[in-house]
Amino acid sequence: MSTRKDRLRKLVKVQGQLKALHETRHATFVAAASAAETEARELIGHFDQDNSLSSLFPDLYHRRIAQAVVRQEESLEGARQEAALIAAATARTNMVERAYRDLRNRDERERSDRERLDLIAQKRHPKAGE
């Protein structure tokens, strides 16, 4: 049977992985929002140029710009949601790490107390051959 310390150590690892997953997803959403914003800016820039096809296909340009803005907003919302999940994962990770650290310290204190008691017992009751 695994000890509580082992389970907490594994849980710390899993919580760290979960936090890393949310951080990666957040970065992906931020990058997607940036790409959509760049696309919208480029389309707007091309729209104003004289040699652009925007005069022939203005609806197409407007639709693509609108789609890029919508993608940007969706990605920013996804990034906000992931940021909230990162905060929750960080709080859980810190809580589990603290519990693991406390348990590990308590085990260390108990072990050193047992060792000291054993030494005291040995000094009080020396073996017959000594």
C-alpha cells in the first residue's frame, strides 16, 4: 500500500503537469489572437491601397476582416479562461506541495526523534558485553 507521502508526491507531479498544460493552452490562445489581429491589420492595410483588389471584392475583404476580428476575440476569451484555470491550478499545486512538505518534515522529525530515543535507550541499558 502506498503511503500518504508517496501519494502526495505523485499528486504534486500531476498538478504540475496540469498547470503546464493550461499554460501551454494559454500561450496558444494568445498566439492565435495575435495572428488574427495581424491578419486583420494586413487586410485593412491592403484595403486602402490603390492597386488592391478590394475595390473589386469589397465584401470579401470586409468578411475576412470581420472573421479575423471574431477569431481574435474568441482566442482572447480562451486565453482569459485558461488564465483562470492557471490560477486555480497554481493554488492547488501550492496547497499540495505545502501538504507534501509538511508531511515530509514531520516524518523527518519523527525519524530523528526515534533515533535519539534509541541512542538514549542504548546508553541507559548498555549490553552485558560492554
